[in-house]
Amino acid sequence: MIGIDVENIHVEFPLYGQRQRSLRNLIVPKNFGVRRPTPGAVGGLIEAEVSGKVVINAIDGLSFSLREGDRLGIIGHNGAGKTTLLRVLAGVYEPVRGRLTIRGSVTPMFSLSDGMDQDATGYENIWLRSAVLGFSRSAIADHIDDIAEFSELGEYLNMPVRTYSSGMFVRLGFAIATALDPQILIMDEMIGAGDAKFISRAEARLKRMIERTGILVVATHATGILKTWCNKAMLLSRGRLVHFGDVDETLKRYEEIATSNA
């Protein structure tokens, strides 16, 4: 059974040498190991230790669970911890405390260009990009014709992608990204669709891929994406969970916080 269980995880980014690099440290007391929030509305909590190490608490005691069929949208201010959480789920970052349990294969989709080689041909990049997304050789082979047909690049697939226009490059990357059937799909914003002629076909293809996905987790600033694609939403602030549950209720809480900070 596909699932994600996150139990009280903490993600910290230590900054070394911050207290030794300035003459002001001769004036500021060195024993101020007091936790304090960063000023303003962005960023995680900063903790200064007696040792002089400064720690950014990017994720601070986060817990939630997802099951097959869930589509989770993550919202919050810049620096709230959205992308950090996605990278934890994708295995890029490891929590310093807490427990993360993932049942099922994870496909991270942070960029259409990850794993692409500018000197390789379009066909070669289908293999390279699909491998980066974590799919087997047999799965890639089964989808090559579909990717080629949807991209509409024809003979250009035999040419190096450095010869492509930006629109052609997006077509290829999008065709590859949406061809396969991920169990758990992790996305940082919804992937773009390229030129106007391509958009309607791309939106339909993206919809079909998401319908085939076991669990979707997407970070976004667009409320329309949450209402269209998601059945659950999470609001983060400074690395902490503010609300998790119904999309409309989460958006309401988000608007209340934005208004209070205005």
C-alpha cells in the first residue's frame, strides 16, 4: 500500500563561522544561546548556540500522513519550508530528528531539465531523463514512441538538444515527464507547458498523469492549482505546520495570515 508517514521531523542547516567573522563579535555577548524568530514574514527560525554555530530550522517538528489517492498542495510564504519538505520527501535532505516512512517509489519533478545533456540527442535524452526520474529500462522503452509522438519533434529527436529552441526543449522535457506512471509524484510548482499551441494538449496530458499517480505532493503559490488538483492542503510558516486538511479551510487560514502581516 502506497503511503507517506512523517513523524515530528526536524531539518536544520548549520552555518559555521558566523560569529568569528566580524569585529562586532567583540561587543556582542557570546553566551546568548536564545532561540528567536527571524524578523519579517519570511524564512525559518534561527537558533544561535553558545558554541557560535548558527542553525536555520527549515522544518521544525512536522507531522502528517498521506495515503493512496491523496493529492496534497503545500502553501506558505517564501522561506516557509515548502521546497525543503519536498526535498526531504524526495530523499535529497535527511531529517536530523523524527521519522520519515515512505511506501512506494518516489518521482521528484523539480525541473524539466534535470538529467538532460545538451550534447546528447533527443532520443538519448529520453533515456537519460527517464532514468533520473527513476524508471526502469523496460518502462522507458515502452514509452519512447509515445514521447516522440507527443513532442512532435520528428527528426529533431536525432539531433543534439543544444540545437533546439527553448520551446522545443520544453516540449521534449514535458513529454518525458508526463509519459510515465509515478507511484508518488513530488512537484515544485506545476510544470510548464510551453507555447500556446501546445498548452491544451499539455494540460490534458498532465491531468491524465496526475490521475494515474498514487500520491501527489505539490508546492505552489497558486490557489487555483490547489482547488483544481488537490484534495488536501498544508500551510507552513517558518518551517512549522499551521494547518493541514481541507483545501478551502487551509486557504482561509493562509489569507488570514497574509492579511495580518500586511
